[in-house]
Amino acid sequence: MKTKTLLSICLFLGLIITTAAQVKVGNNPNTINTNSLFELESTNQGFLAPRMALNSINAVAPLSGTVPAGMLIYSTGGTVADGFYVWNGSKWLAITTSANTRTNYVLVKSASDFPAPVSGVITLVAGTLYEINGTITLTNKIDLNGCKITGADGLNDKLVYTGASELFTGANTGSVLSLTLSAPAGSLFNINASGAIKNLLVQNCNMIGCNSLGTIQSVGGKVFFSNIVYFANTNGITFQNDSVVGIYDNFWDISNHNTYETFTGKFNIIQLLGGGRNVSSTNTATGINVSGISSIANGSLKMLLYTGTGTYSIGTFTDNWEVESIGLNTQKDDEATGNFYITTPAVTTFTANNTPTKILGTTTSTNLFRVTAPTNNRLTYTGRKTQSFIVTCSVSFTSTGNNKNYSFFIFKNGVQLPESGVFTKITTGNDEQAVPVLCTVLLNPNDYIEVWVENNTDNTGITAQTMNITIK
């Protein structure tokens, strides 16, 4: 009995000691760090964490119930990548190492994280992604060298250039994403690609308080500015001799000054889609200047809002443009129209009866849009796409003969349109007859129409006293 009682007391005391003590497993079990609650030590064995398959980082499964933050597991065989994960109370966070992180990546927390500048220019390492963390102030310029420079927070990740020149310089392009950019004494861009097939992407950025946004020129690839917001910039941006420029959902606040977007030189494609330009006359602001464009193959300016007291546009949008935005006159092939009328009558003669000839006389053109009047009694469609037009014509004429029959037609490219024919008769030489000539015609670019007449009786001529024709 005494033996059993003594054994029970020893076990109880051992339990108390074990519960209160630190625990060490492995080599040198009697030596433990004073700050360690649980310690493992081995020179030839490791710690094997619980292994299980995670199929979602947002669910505790295959664990169950309430899982406390700090739970550590090793996932293997699931749909998420193998590796260590810790539960933060709402999802599993991967514990990354240098083996599973990018090698062509630089986190920029200060200017010193960039490559060292040479002659005042920081040339980024080709193929590297630079992530801006916080506000980085630079006195040196950056050569993008085909790299991507980005922020995780477009409002709080900033590049501030304090020099008097430009932030992005040289012949190389790249990508600039999710950043606030500022150049109070200088400009943001002075890139000249010299026609090389390169692309420049600027997206989800704020451009604030710049002396100038600068110039992007001779980019042989594509220049895309997407989802950019502009505040308090003194001078806007110039695109010069770039092959393709796409500007999507850009918003210019009323706090900007002078000309926002200027285009000069030759372009293949310019597309502006969505966004707004709020221009103030107090800031001498102008939304867009296209007066310097020497040639453009295709231009599109659609779904923009031009508002404010400033100037919305400078220059003429040629027939190669389609413009359809609030604040600007709609200019597209669907709006093509033209008119001419006789100002000096002339006698139209015939070589024989039933032989049509073009009505003579001096004509004056009016209200021409994507239509020209290159010669008397002719309207030429100069749009870019095939259009259907309604032709409305009225002719009043006289003849020197009696009882003469005449037929009037619309001719397209010198070919009679039979459906337009109108027949009328002059009874005496003192009559003046008026006839309408109407039809619908399909015109391709550079097709033209004219008004012709034929004498169905003999070769007695006529004089068109008035003739007015409109296509629309």
C-alpha cells in the first residue's frame, strides 16, 4: 500500500515539473535556450511539418472548425502551389523564399535601389521589373530600356523628378504603370525612338504638377496612354511622327494649363476613345491641337467629353478622321453632304437626238463636307467608306424650239442611272419648264455624280436657267 502511494506522489510531481518546464527534443536535451519554450536540435535530422493538400487559399479545409491565426502547414498535392502556408485568420499566406520569387525583380524603396546613374541617366537593366514602394525622388533621368516600372498603389507610389530636364529619356520605350508622376521643374517624357519598332505603355497613372508632360516622337510601334488622370500641369504632351497612338479614358482636370494634347507630323493611326477634357479660358487651355499633322491614314476621336470655357480643338480634322464627341462637331462619312447651283447659264447642245450630254453652265458649290466640286456640274464623294446618298435636283430650262421632248438623268462616273430619268416637254420657245430629278445612289470613295439631259425629238439645245443639286 505504501509503495503504491509513493509511486503516485512521484508521478504527480513529475507531471508538474514536465508541465512547467521548457521542452527540447534532439541532441543535447539538457541544454535549452532560455527564451525557448520548445526547441529542436539535430545535426542530421530536420523538422517535418504537417503535410496536407490545399485546394483554396480562402478556405481552412482540409482543417476544420475555427483555425487560429498563425497555423503553419506544408501544402502538397493540392491545386495551390506546394509550399509552406500560414493562416492569417481569413486566408492562407504563402511563405516565400528566394527559390520561388522572381529573379528579374527589384523593389525600389529609395533612389539607390535603381542602377547607378551614368552621366545623369539611370539605365534600367533589360528584362527587369521595378516596383516603386513609396515616394522616390530623383535628380537623374531614367532610360526605360524596355523595362516595366510599376507601383502597387497609384496614389502613394510616386516618382518625383526634381531636375530641369526630363524624367524618361533616350531612344528606348517600356511600360509605366500604377504610379503618380511629377516633374515640377522639368518634363516627364523626352523619348525619340527614331522610327524603331518599339512600344510604350503608360497606364493607370496620375500626372500631377509637371512643368511639362514632354514629347514622345518617332515610335515605330505603338504608344498607349490608358486610364491617366492629369492635374495642375503647366504644359501638356506632344506626340510627333509616331506610327500608332492610342489614348483611352484619359481625364484632364480643369486645373491644367495651355494645350493638353498636341499632334504633329505623320501618323498611321490616332485613336482617342473615352475620357474628358475640361478646359479653362483662365488657364488658356486647349483640349487638342491637330493643326500640325501633315498626314494621317486613320484618325478616330469618339466618346470624349469636351467641356469648360477654353478652346476645345485647334486645326482641321481631315476626311481621314471620324470625330464623334460631345463639344466637337461630328465629322464622319455618315455626315457627308454637298450642293451646287448654276450661277451663269450656258447653252447645252446635242450631236443628235436621244444622245445624252452633260448640262453646261458655271456652277458654284456650297455646304461641302467630305464632298468636293472639282469642276462645273460635278460632286465627288471623298469619304473613306461606301455610302448611300439621296440625290435631290431641280432644273428649270428653256429651249428655242417648239414641241421638243427632253429627258433628264443623274449620271454616276459618266454612266446613266436609268432610275433617275424624268421626261418633260417644251411646247413653245417661250416656255420655261421646271423638272425634279431624284434618286438614291451608292457612292464609293472618289465616285462622282453629274446632271445630264437628252433631246428625244431632234438636236435642238437647251439653256438651264437654274439648277440646284444636293447629295446627303
